[in-house]
Amino acid sequence: MIMSYEVSFRVLKTLASTVGVDLVGVTTADEFSDVIPKLDRYYEEGRATGFEHPNSRLRVDPAAILPQAKSIIAIAVPYITPATKALRRPKGLRGSVSLYAYGRDYHRVLTRQLESIADGLARYVGRDIAYHIGVDTAPLVDRAVAERALIGWIGKNGMLITQKYGSWVFLGSLITDLAIEPQDVAIDFDSCGTCTLCITACPTGALVDPYILDGKRCISYLSQSSGIIPNEYRKAIGRRLWGCDVCQNVCPKNNQSLLSQDPAFAPDEELSYPELVHILKLSRRAFLREFGHTAAAWRGFYVWRRNAILALGNLRAKGALPELLPFLSDPRKEIRATTAWALCQIAPDEVRTVVATAFGSEADESVRKEMQWACEEGVQ
């Protein structure tokens, strides 16, 4: 049967190119039934982080999001620039930020690109079109959409891998009521072969099997989570303030990747490797002024403060003791608890009395547990 399309893939490709997108694909708006068993396992085994959309049906059924849906446009936008490759950590007590957060917030950049594509499609067909845009925010599983649209394949680290840019790409989707011709290309969907570098390199063992991620153990999640980070993961986090790139750094498919030329994703040295003590001194307003335009600010000021304290503990930054000690009486329990742990890593003998005093007036049991080391044996 010959399918009638309102828009050819060539037209879509041209529209995408005019807004700076060269990796674009199309798939039908049928239910992603092949994803359901994977999602069920993910939830049943307790690997979900809470960041995922809670409605499983919406994650696999485009029509549940847009009833008129006929096609899904998927885009992949690279974010590693020549300046990113050239950047090196400055000297001093510096944290690190995942490469995807070096430049401007990709949610805003890709949303504008997809809106421009939607506007161009409406002009081309000469009518208003119904559409829904998702950039890490829609219920649909972005990587599954991109894979089915033949942009790339999902690797053993769970990342979408493209032939041109490896896994260093942002993903976006546009569900529409237009019938759009798909591309016709061949993709090697088993391109990881026997390689398991990402699995063995993961600092917390979050990649429990090929293609299976335990989200709650992933450093990218832990660095964005609220509350007290479990002790078993603190050393592995190191100086990371936001995110983790280990499973992508070791991936051979990223060795020869092409680079982005988009200035929106060019790095700022001070934002890519922030001074840890500086983070501690920032007010909420100052934090938003410095980091609010990036994709690393959405969890807020206190998550960054906790992570900076954790990093200083891992670095055994003795010079930061004067800045750390006041946080033993911070209003937030995760700040007090992380400070007590960090002080123990840095100079336990020098601060034992101060921490023991804080323990004496601490009412929260989870924080008392972190301060216990400073007290005499048997003190409860």
C-alpha cells in the first residue's frame, strides 16, 4: 500500500537545517510497545529515581499526549565544541560539572529549534498544525523515540549513540498531526559489540547489566537528588558538583566524534570548574545570576551547596575549614550532615570538639549519625 505523506523527509531535513539541526528523523506515532517490558522491569526492580514521568502509558503512547498524533520528529543536537575539548581544570579547589551543562540550557535551545521547525511545517502545508514539544520534559522515552526515528542506537550505557557525534548529543521530539515521510537509512543497532567499558568504568556500579541502569546509583542522579547522599557513594562522587560523564568518556564511539559549532554550548571556565569555596559563599540570588542560564541550576541552590561541601571533604581541603564549620548549624539537615562528614575527612582531630558540641544539640537522628564520630565511644 502506498502511504500518502503531507511532508517529504527532504523538506523536513531542509527545515531542520535552517535552524541548525542536522540530525533529524521521523517515526510514526504508534505505541512504543517494545519499550513496555523494559519500563516494567525498571520500575519493578526499584531502579526509578522519581525524575521519570510517573504515568507509564504516557511514556510509550504518543496519542495519549496528542490525540491527533501521526508522526514524531526526533532531533539530536551535539554539544561538545572545540572549546570544550580544549578546556582544562584550573588550579585550586575546583569542582567539576558534566559537559552537557557547560553552555546554555539545552532545554531552551532545542525548544526554540523545534518551535521553528513546527512553524516552518505549518507554513509549508498552509494550515495550523497540532504539535507537542518535548526536550527532556515530555513523558515519552526520548532515546526510544530517537532510536526508532533512526537517528542512532541505544548503547550499553543507556545513551543514544549517533554515527556522527557519538553520544554527546541532546535529544528533542515533536509529536505532530502531520503525516511525514520517514528517512530510509540503515543503522547498525548492535554497534557496541562485545565492548563493556562503560559498565566496568561506572564509579558506583550503576550499570548493572548491558542496557540496564540502576538510576538510584547513578552519580548523575545522586548529584541532582535532594537530601543526604548515602555514605556508600560519597567517595565515588569525588569533586563532581553536577552530573557524571564517565560512561561516555570511556566509550570508543566518542573517540572520533565530530564537534558542535554552536556558540550556545561553548564553555565558561568558571562555570565548568567552579571554585568550591565560592559556591559556599553564594546567596540564592547570586547563584541564579551565575548559573541560572545553564541546565545545572534547575535543582536549586542547596543541592549545589551540599555537593560543594561533599567535594571539599573528598579533597581533604583543610584550608576550607573556616568556611565549612558554620554549616554545622545550617537550617537544612542535609547541609549539616554533609558538613559533619566532610569535616571528618579533612581534619577530625582539629574539629572534634566543635562537631561533638553540635551533636549535643542536634535533634535529627540522620544528622546525629553523621556527627557521631566526634563523640566518645558509647555516646548515643
